[in-house]
Amino acid sequence: MTRMIANRYIPGSMVLLLLLLQGCSLLGGNHRELTDLDTARRVWDAQGLHDYDFTLNRSCYCGLYSPHRLEVRADTIKSAIRLENGEAIADSELKSFDTIEALFLVIEQAVDRADALTVEYNLALGYPTRIDIDYIKNAVDDEILYQVSDVTPLDR
């Protein structure tokens, strides 16, 4: 929001106050997303899951288009299989995949940086099931969509 004040002198403290108030209104717009994120993260954390399998489908212009089945052990991706052909992903490429906890960080960063963000969560376990991010509204090829399904906790 831009405000113009013509032919007036505004003391520095007033400028600071206006900037702070503007910042508060900007933070208010993200309040729901942050509340939903915090609630979902608490539900996920309460599960105490550090060993689980899940399917991740990431659609973007990043080279990873097909769904992958990921194996997470001790909060680290240990293996990944491309579901369309059963191909195992090389260990050196596993760092390009996100754990559930890492997806929470993706959401947290997108709240501040993206022009549009839509997130859906699994209410029972708290993990995000769909993260749709558009970082720059009128740009092409900056969008990314994460879809999470078939989260299978291992015996605790």
C-alpha cells in the first residue's frame, strides 16, 4: 500500500510509526497460514514419527515430475523410488527430496516469500497433503506443487 502526503513534513518518529503499522497489517495477512502451519506442525510432532515412508509428487520446472516413494529413517531420506518405473534414485540425489519436516520449512518460507500459497493438511497426522506455491504472481515457471500421500509410520 502506498500513501502520498503532499507538501507536509513528517517527523522521523511518525515515519517509523507508519512503517511499523504497515508491517503489522502485512503480518496480519499471513496470520491464518501461520496458525494453520503451527497447528499442523504440533499435530505432526505429537506423533513422534522419525521413521516412515511416504509418496511425494513434486510438480515444477525443477526436473522432478513423477511421484516418488520415499523412505525416511531417523528424520533422513534413506531411499527413493520413482513410482512410474520402479527405478531407485541414486544416493547422491536423495538430497533433492524433502522429508515431512522439511516440507514444513518450505511452507514457512513460502508464507513470507510467495505471492500465492495454498496448503492442505492431513488432520489426523498433521502432515501437509498439498502445497501449492506461486512465488511471483505474473511470472512463468516459478510455481511449485507438492503432493504428499500414503504416509506410513513404521512401528514405534
